[in-house]
Amino acid sequence: MSNLKIIPLGGLGEIGKNMTVFEYGRDIIIIDCGMGFPDDDLYGVDYVIPDITYLRQNKEKIRGIVITHGHEDHIGAIPFLLPELDVPVFATPLSAGIIELRLEESDLLTNTQIFTKKVGDKFKLGAFEIEFINVNHSIADAVALAIKTPIGTVVHTGDFKIDLTPVKGEMIDLARFGELGNRGVLALLSDSTNVEKPGHTISELKVSEKFDELFKGCKKRIIVTTFASNIQRIQQIIRVAAKYGRKVAVNGRSMERMMAVACALEYMDIPEGTLIDIKDINSLPKDQICILSTGSQGERMSALYRMAFSEHKQIKIDYNDRVIISASAIPGNETTISKVIDALFQNGAEVIYDKHTDLHVSGHASQEELKIILSLVKPKFFIPVHGEYRMLYKHALLAKTMGVESTNTILADNGSVIDITKNSIKIEKLVKAGPVYVDGENVGEIDTSIINDRRKLAQNGIIVILLNVYSETKELVSDPDLFSKGFNCELESVEIKDEINRVIAESFASCKKRKILNPISMTEIIKTNLSGFIYKISRQSPIILLHINEI
Amino acid sequence: MSNLKIIPLGGLGEIGKNMTVFEYGRDIIIIDCGMGFPDDDLYGVDYVIPDITYLRQNKEKIRGIVITHGHEDHIGAIPFLLPELDVPVFATPLSAGIIELRLEESDLLTNTQIFTKKVGDKFKLGAFEIEFINVNHSIADAVALAIKTPIGTVVHTGDFKIDLTPVKGEMIDLARFGELGNRGVLALLSDSTNVEKPGHTISELKVSEKFDELFKGCKKRIIVTTFASNIQRIQQIIRVAAKYGRKVAVNGRSMERMMAVACALEYMDIPEGTLIDIKDINSLPKDQICILSTGSQGERMSALYRMAFSEHKQIKIDYNDRVIISASAIPGNETTISKVIDALFQNGAEVIYDKHTDLHVSGHASQEELKIILSLVKPKFFIPVHGEYRMLYKHALLAKTMGVESTNTILADNGSVIDITKNSIKIEKLVKAGPVYVDGENVGEIDTSIINDRRKLAQNGIIVILLNVYSETKELVSDPDLFSKGFNCELESVEIKDEINRVIAESFASCKKRKILNPISMTEIIKTNLSGFIYKISRQSPIILLHINEI
């Protein structure tokens, strides 16, 4: 009998967020295949995807990719990795629909096998039998996984919360978690995103009540922004708009496409005649219009951004507008969102965005919910996932209060190969799992030195110096040519140019005196002297690119 | 009789935060003179200071700078602006001490007149009589101002909260606010920072209680980080450390200097023998040590950062450490702080940082406190300040519920000249007030094009191309020389080089054919063609710097 191996592979900072690998004997399954978004200090990097070196080395073992739900951080890397891995994908209908959208955008759709599985379905992939269990989350059709292996069942919650009054769809199937727990669960992997929050995450129903309050009796035009993928939220907004006799115009491509998928799959239910085209909004009175818009994170060029900064063709914001921001800021976006809100206010709009109202609720379980899952599943071993190290640590403490021994809990890192038998759990070794950067057309080929150069360029710019030198005599032909980009100092001024020429001429002479005539060494010496001088006059350290052009 | 003019001048996004100007007839006083810290999109900018064009034009009218408290955003621009304005500064003793520290660092101390005024003191500056009123804030010796003018009294709260149980010093002098209100206040300028927070900001005493709980019976070494300027907080930590028999070592230059000033002025009271040198910490048992450290914002190279990433000479973090983060994240710093906390956890430390504990309280008044001030001062006119536009808007709504008519409230912008008579308030005109960027030695000389270049450099880097051309025949001497920095594409590969050479040669030939021989036009044409090609192969748009070197 083999040991079971579980390897969290992807996630920027967070552990096991974008991808987790299960391996047993000759079989591997991949749970989720998502992308991350880089911090500001990863200059120019567009996305971050999991490092699949380990999967590449074990390609023949892979039986498929199993998707828990359709958010970018769980599906976004599929278009990047499928061409190489070429394995079938298994997902619930809505997740499958969203994946198809992404593959279509990358022209990969026709070559991919996507199998749709419903909640409650069980299917075999090599040594594994997978069952989809309904959970609540900020996207419809999200599932947890019960993964039956030859040595026992492992439960992976995926992203989840316990919503006792979801607005659309069933509440999380707590009974099934309990049933599995009663039969014995070998290990639990559970979402640690909100482990720092005490209590219970608020139900989506609260948002619904708040919307009703904000629409009731309102005479203004109403503009609501939320995440394009939050189908349930969009459904609510449409329902309340229809209730109060408003037509709905959708603005923003990502939202339009997501709604088209959700409607086609009957995850949304839009009353006949409710939707109108954005071009037609000015033919109706203000109090009969609701505009659903992208831009809840203040994204530049999103529909809401363009409205705020008067760049929108059809929509001009004024005191007859009530703008509702139904989303919370993803860390890092606070400043841009603030700017958009300020601009809306300055145009006269009433903006409703307050953290202290119930305009948005989290999609992740807080402490009491995490305890409920632990109490139902009663796992022998516990692996907190989906969080930064400090969150996994807190989740482990929480599990301890629920009776999971510390020795039975593993705090893994991305790349940790967790080795599990019926009676033991340990980290066996580490495999390659660093994040892979996507920069334009380049996947994974950007190295730290390029990012470091970009950081320096961003801070102080670059000075380019061209020295024409006679190849035979090594004499300077003329004064150097100076160019700069992003460097903040008056290089054009005669005094500074004279000084630079002097530093170069002196360095040059000193090289010749010391018989250093190799251009590489000369370049280095001149550059060192010059950067000292530049720092002295400007307190800045631009990159200096110096070329000795022998003619 | 003249009109009173109030002009909010400085603040990045926030209105009237860093500087406000009062003008009456031939007299001007400046309230505060602080700096802001730039957003991430102001590449390479170190600080932002107020634009003093208006003050420069009215230099002979300026009677002095009046400081409300010693935080950087209220005093930090003094060293930049004093050389030019050369006017006396009026501040409370601790604020004056901190200003002296800053001036000393800039070698400006001997040339500056700093006058120390105590709480309750009144002093005349031209047409104005200024009175310092004690308020609570996250730095000691903070004051509000009652400014008596020939047409009435104006109250400026500065930054404040109402702390009924401050740990050190007196509570805010609510009685004086009430007294002024009863005698009639023409206008109130009030702090809007926390206007979005309902209720009442928690007292500093809560933090004290929490510290006691965390020190009591703790067997580990305790490391606490907080803001260097939060003298009261540091005082509390030292007091609780001494109570539980711990010696305190201070680590971080800014904190050491701030404490030296506070002690010299008797704002701190450190029991004899409590402080030890950081070098001596290893001679004591863990449970007799408390380390006070900078780095509460995760600053690179701060003491805490170096501890977390094992770069600290004297301090090695392990499971015998309890680290307490007694600060909240300033927006934009969340990610770096998370990384430091994670690294501390990974070294085995117990880190106490949770938002939901009482380890930090805000220094600004929440809604109920703002209402108390409005009810005491009962101003005729109201000018919300210290906040982004949306906050001023909310503060205006709050004032309305307290009986200040909308028509008597002014929502100003930086540069708005607010014109006040006994019976009227209006915005008269706008004066120059954009932020001034400080970048190394350059003050105000950085223009948008440099920041735009830096943004492009940060995203995709730069390609430098040198073309040697015979000046007479305009023939290429050889293949171009290519260099790049921060550009992510294999420029070294033979195929790409060949392609670039081809694009250049073709563009070159086409120019000659069209008789375009002027180097500037040729450069533009070649650059345009080349950037098209580079984008096609890389999906990136680096800056292209092309130089035609005629020889």
C-alpha cells in the first residue's frame, strides 16, 4: 500500500490557494489551477501562476484537474498550463461555463475536455474517487471535495462560508460533512482566509435587505457596482430593481459575459423585459433606471472609473445619481477606490460605500464556521490551507481547541510534500514551487535581476552615456553624448555637463595611466566614478548605462 | 474692516491637512507645515510638500507658523520651507523639541526662531490672537487653536480625539471649547479623518489594560513595536515592563531620538535603571527583557524587519519570543506588514497583532466625538478639514444634524480661498495649491513626464539602440548596438537581433528613399517601426531610446 502525498503548489504568499496536488501510487489529481495578482513590488508582472515543474516531471500520472469554483484564483492559470499538461478538467456547470469563457479568449476551447459534474456526483480518477459537496461562497456553484483514497477519505473545503439564508441556491450541505465525519475522515484541508475574524460571517440575505432599503422610494438613478463573478449579488440587484419598477442596463464587458454564461446555464433568472441596452438609458426617467457596472476595485478604464472621471460616453454623473459600491477593497486597491469615490462625490453623486453598512459580505468562513466544519468532519489529520503562514498558524490553534492534536496538524508551505499514512502525517521533502511570473508573452522567463532593474528604473530612472573613442589611440573623439529617461536632474545644464565630462575624462585618463584599456573594465571604472558624482549632486542613484563606441 | 480669508494649502488628497493659511488685512499666519507620503504611482517621489506660491507672493505679510502637534504631516515640511520663508515658529514644548530635531538634521537649527507656548497661552501675531487648547491625540502636547480675529473667533481643532482616560497628560479641555462656544464662534475647522466611524474612539487606557494582560506571567522575551512618535504608548510599555520586572532596550534610531527629546522635556518618566543597551540583552534571562522597536509599518531595514528576516545583529527570533504589534497599518503598508508578521511566525515567535484585540487605538475622533465638539463650539460657519472630499461631505452632513445649515458649511479644496465676513462665507477664488514633489535633492522640479517615464520603465524597461552612421553617405557603419535594462525578452538571441536589424535597415532605407535625412525625423520613424515590432514579439512596450551617431 502506498502513502498519500498532498502538495500545496500555488499561491503568492498564501499556501495551497491556487493549486494543490494529490498523489497516490501512479495517480495524480490536481485541485484547482488559479492565478494570483502580483504585489506592487513585482514591477511589470501581470499575473503569477503556479510552478508546475513537479507536474511536468510526473506528467504521465496526471488524471485530471478538479475545480472547486470559478474564481480567477482557482481557474485563471488553466489557459497557461493546459497546453502543456493537456488533461481533462472536471467542474460544476457554472465553473465549467466560466472556464470555457477563459479558454475561448485564449483559443484553447476546442482542444480541451471539460467534464461537467453536479453537486452530489461522484467520479473516479485513477486511485481517487471524488465527490462534489455543495458549499456557499461569493460565486454560485462552489463545491468542497470529498476525495476517497485507498487509505481513507480526505475532505478539501475549497473556499466556503456557511450561509444559512443564501439568496440563490442551497445552503452548504452540512449534513454530508457530518456523514463523512461519522464514517471517518483521514484528513481535512480547510480554508483559512477569515480565520482572524471572530464569530460568523454575515449572510448574503443581509445585503438583500440593505438593497431593498436603498431602492425603496429612491427618486434618483441608481448605479451599483460589484464583482462581475458574484452572480448571486447581481441576481439580487436585478430582482430588487425589477421590484421597484426599474430597468437594468449592464455596463462592463466582464460582467456582460459572466451574466450571459450564468443565464444560459440558468443560474440567473432575469424577468422578461428587465434588461435594456446602455444606449437607451437616457430615454427613461431617472427613477426607472438601474445601472449595473464593473469597477468595484476602482480599476482604471472600468465603467465606474470612466463615469467618475467624466470619460463615459453615455453616463454623466450628477446630483441625480445614487451610486452603491457593493464590494470591499482587495488589499492594495484602497487608494484607487477612494479616488473614484471622491470623484463621484465631487460630481454631485450620493455615494453609498460605507464599511459599516451591509453592502457587502465576505465569502469566507469566520472562526465559528471553521469550528463547525472541524466538529462535523472530525478529521484525524488537519492541514490548514488558503492563507498566509500566520493564518494557518491561527487555524491550527483553532483546530486544537476542537480536539485536533498539534502533532496531527501540519503547517505546510507551497512545495511541501505532505506524506500521509493511515497513522502518520509528516512533511517528507520540498519540491519546486516558487511562483512563476507572467509578463506579457513571457511565462516564467522573468528573473529577479529584471525586476530589480525595473525597481531602480522606477525610483530614479536611467542615464545613458555614449563615448566615441578612436579604437587605435583610445582617445575620446568628442564630449560624451548624454541621454536620460525618468532621471530628475538638469542634465542639460552646462555646468552639470561640464562636470560629467570632467569626471569621464579624468577616469579615462586614469585608466590609460594604469594601462587598463579593456573596454569592459574601463566602462566599470568610469561608471563607478560617475555614479558617485551623480549621487553627490542629486542624492539619486539612476541606472547608468555607459557604452564605449570604438570607431 | 477687512474680510477674513482661510486657505487650505497642503495635503495629498486630503484637504487642509498639512497646511492652512489665515489672512486678515496685512497679516498672514500659517497653521502647520507638514509633508505627505506619495502613493505608489508617484514613482520615485520621496515626499510631497505644500505649494507655497501664494505665500511667496505675500511673504511680507507672514507673521509666523503655528504648529498644532509634532507629527510629520504637520511639521515635516518646515525644513524645506523655512529657508525660503524665514518666519518664527510657535509650538508647544514637545512639538518644538521634535521640530528642533528635524531642523538639526537639516542644519537649520541655529537660524530659526522657535517660540514655545504652553497650553492655555495666548499670543498675538499681527491681527490674530492665538490660544492653545489641550486636545488628546496619538502624540503628546497636541493642541487645538482658538484664533481671535477682528471679525470673530475661529476654532481649529487640529488632529484630536476625546480621551476621557488618557494615560498621560490631561484630557481634552472640553470646558474651554464650551466657553468659547458660549461667547460665540464665527467658524469651526474640524478634523474629518474618522468621520466614517460611528460611535466613540476607544481610550488609550484600553491599550494599557491589554499590555498588562500580555506581560503578566509571560515567560518569553517580549518585543513591542509602535510608532516612534507615540510617546504616551511608549511610556505605557515602559511602565508595564518595569511593573513586571523587565529591563527595556530601545532599538531603532527614530525612537531613540524621540525618547531623548521627550525625556529631556519631562514628557516621559522612565524609572531609574529600567533602560539597558541593546548590546546587553543577552546577559539577562528572556523573561526580564522587553525590546521596544521601530518597524510597525514593516519598513524595510527597520529593527523589526531585520529581526523577522534574520538580519539583526543582536536579536535572533525564536519560539521564546512574544512580538506585539501595537499599531495599525497605514493604507498601502498592509502587504509589507503581513510579510514581516509571517516571517516572525516562521521563526517560531508568537506574534500578537490582531485587529480585534485592543493593541492600538486611533488618535482621531469618531462621529459622536465630532458631534460633541460641534455642540460645544456651536459655530456659525463650518469648514470640515483633514480628509478626502467624501469625508468632508460626510462631516458636513453630520454638522447639519447638529444644526449647522448647509448654506453655512463650506466644502473647500486645497487652494480654495474661503472668504468670511461676520455674516457670510463663500469660496472667493482658487490659488495655486498642487502638491510639490520632493525627489532626492530636487524640490518641486519633477514634472509629470518624468513620473510617466518612470512608470513605463517600471512596467517594461528600456531598450537602448545605437546606430553608427557615416555622416556623409548616411550609410550604416555596422549592425546596431543593442542594450536593455528591465526589458524581459531575449534580445541576445540571434533571430531577434536579426529581425531588429532588418526592421532598422528597412526603416533606414525607406527614409533615404523618401529623402528624410534629418536625424531627428529618422529617429522617430525607426522608433515607431521598432516599437511595433517589439510589441508584436513580446506584448510589451519598453521605452526605446535610439541614437544615431554620425561619424
